[in-house]
Amino acid sequence: MRKIVITLNALLLIAFVSCKEKATSKIDNSNVEAAAVRDDAAKKLPVMSFEKIEHDFGNIIQSTPQETVFKFKNTGDAPLIITNAKSTCGCTVPEKPKGPIAPGETGELVVKYNGSGKNAVTKIITVTANTEKGTEQLKIKAFVTPKDSAPVGPLKNS
């Protein structure tokens, strides 16, 4: 029994070593080089650097449309592609730039807000792009005064 176990182990060792030699002889060096170039290119990513990530419209009258522009620069090593820009509600409409933004170039994301709501209003805009994080978040806010409200200020005594 012992001789059988020793013989099987020896056969397995020979088979293992001989398979390894055959596998290494089948490696194509041009494929290895192409894979290294592809992996280096995959490490290069765009980076969205915004001038501001928040905009405050201040005090506005209800239903008064507002608009702001979020300017950004691609400070990364690859073209920036914005695939989507959406808000937390339909009252805020972001307009993403068309086409890719090359490294070093700038772009603009226009955000339109229809002035709905009352009092303090905050809306988040999520920008989906091919950056490392995958999404960037921008914020707009305003204090919305209802159209029919009385003017704010001290009351006069008659």
C-alpha cells in the first residue's frame, strides 16, 4: 500500500511539473504587452473639478424661474463623458453638455429651477460620468416666498 501511495505521488508531481512547462511555452509575449498597455490606459480617468458645487438663489418669489451654470474642468487624463444629469424632482432641470470633454477642457452644466415650493428649498443634482467615483453631486437652494404673502417687515401701528 505504501509503495502505491509513493508511486501515485511521484506521478502527480511529474504531471504537475510537465503541465507547467507546456503552459509557459504557450504564452505569447505580444499579448502580454498589449494587455499591459490596455491596463495602463484603463488607469487613466477623467476628473470633474467644479468651480462651485452649490448655488444659492437667495430670496425669490414663488414660480419665478431661476437659472445657474455650474462650470467645471476635466483635470484628469482621459476624455470626460457625462452620461446623465438628474435632479431630486421635476422642478429642477439640469442640461448636460453634449459630447466628451477632453483633458484640460472646460464645460458647463446649466440648471433651471421653476421656483416652486415654499420657504427654504434645497435640490440635489446628480451628475453621472465616467469618473472614478461615477457620480458627482451639486446643490441649489433658495428661500421661496409665496406670491400672495404679505410683505416681510415690521407692522405699523395706526
